[in-house]
Amino acid sequence: MVETLEPDIDAQRDALADRLFTSANATFDLAAVYLGDRLGLFRALADGGPATSAELASRTGLDERYVREWLEQQAVTGILAADGSEDARERRYTLPAGHREVLVDELSLAHMTPFVRAIVGSMRMLPGILEAFADGGGVAWADYGDDLREGQAAGNRPQFHHLMADWLGQVPDVHARLSAPGARVADVACGEGWSTIAIARAYPSARVDGIDLDEPAIEQARRNAADTEVADRVAFHARDAADPALQGAFDLVTVFEAVHDMSQPVAVLGAARRLLAPGGTLIVMDERVAEQFTAPGDDVERFMYGFSVLVCLPNSLAETPSVGTGTAMRPDTLRGYAQDAGFSGVTVLAIEHPSFRFYRLDP
């Protein structure tokens, strides 16, 4: 007879209680980092050096008592360092050198404050998400506001800035085509344009068009490009990629981290296919989730599902009809969408990245 071991219910209970307490502290960290980022407190410490609460309040134009409480919380949680002064008003606080990239360096691959901003922005929509759970509706992207849109754009910016040339350079025929004079690229669902700008930087002979339906994002993309050396080779359009005037014009079409958010991905991929010139290619970058559902999952999978519950699924269900993909779009799901959109084949490209997977779709 095989003995069946009963689960240790007390151990399960205590482990979950401990986990949620740890998560509560982590949530408070996110909120305080959000404040430090949005109020310019981290930047003021990074640029001006160690400060007392009064000095930092003066640098930022904020109330000293609030600044003092924030500084103490940040020191207690280990994000800032404090000297040994017992007088709270005389105590000086320092941003550790190793924390600078994470908190204030906008082009560092370690920069995390944009993700904090996006997460805080998404949690603001919990009342609407509660309603969506009950009625099956959704929460429109525009309703999430600036924090989510700007957080996502700023979070992906370092990846595009540092890695875009390497990513596309690993696809030899695409690289050769974009290196030729007159090459044209359409960056569909371009958001605030950092991917569009990065493609133009990687290929000095190419002209790149960023296309998105989100007018505030397109307006910001134009401002972002205006300050760069590629401003004369990029253009941004708040228009539908299905616009017949765009069809057949592009050597490469890209869709970065957006297909899983779309209510009707087959229609969008079909429109992207029609944008291609003869011999052109579509490259899709989306989340590197597990190929099959596995529970419990790793940290990347947990992160993706967190965004899916709070943002990606509600956003995709805000329009009808909707396939309701969610963030965990597995490779077979994309293959099915691509086939229905008329593509002849899908290849997972051998581009290594911890959280992104790259697909090549050929007409």
C-alpha cells in the first residue's frame, strides 16, 4: 500500500502569509520609488550629491516634512544610504553609486523606474478592472493615462537604443536590404517612437515611418525624434496601418511588443502583410513566455501574467470583437494568427533576449 502524504497545511499557510507580507513591503517600495521618480528626488540627489531633508526639499521645491519621511523610508528600505546623525534634520542621505543607473539613467539597460511608473499607472485602473471581471468588458488603453503609456515607452527605450542594430543585424537578408539606398521601414504600433528612431540610427540609408492609432503617443514620438540626428529620416503617423495609400511600400515592417495587446491581431497582421513590398519581411517582437502553460512559473512568467491581468487583457477586451489574447501569447498562438492573416510561414529567430522573442513572418 502506497502511503499518501498529506500536505503540511500549517507550513503552506505560513509560507503564503510570509510571501504576501514580503509583497506588501515590495509594493510600498514601488510606490515610494514612483514618488521619488515623479517628484525629481532621485535626480536631485544624483545631480546635487548628498543632502539633508531641508536641502533636498529646497532643490526640488517640495515640503520638507514630506521629503524627510520619504528619505527615511528610502533609507530604511535600503535604496538610499543615511549617515549616522541622530538628528533627523541634520541627517544626510546619499544615492549609492550602484543605484544610479537603476533609478535615473534613462539609457541604461538596468533602468527600472519606467516599469515602476507603468505598474503604478496600471493599478490605478483596478476599479474599472473589477467591473470588467463582472461584465466581460475591458479598459481602454487611453483610460490608463500617461503613466502607463510613458512608462512602457521609457522602459523599452534602452533596449531599442542599445540592441536594435544587433537584433536586425542577425537577420542577414533583412540587414542587407535595409543597408541599401532607398530602403523603407514601417514600424507599426510604434508608440512614442523609440523603436522607430533606433531603426533609423541603425540604418543610415533607410527611411522609417512610425504608425500608431494613439495620437498622444504619436505627438510625443515627433517631439522625441525632433531632438535626434535622424529627424529628417523618420516620420510619424496617427493612422491605421490598413490605409491603402501605404500598401506595398516597405522592405521591412516591424511590430514591437504589441500583437498580444490587439483586439484583432489577424486583421492587423493582414494589414502589415499588405504594407510589404515584393520580397519584404515582417518581424514581430513579443514576450518570451513559456511555450506551454506551466504552474508555478518563473519570474518572467509571473511578471507577464501580472501585466496581463492589469493591462493587456483588459485593454484588448475594450474593443469588440476581440480574441482576448493576453500577455502570455505563446508561439503557436502567433503562428495561428499569422497563418490566418495570409503569411506563408513563421520562423522564431535565433535572437537571444531574456524577455523578448522574435518572429519572422514571410508572405
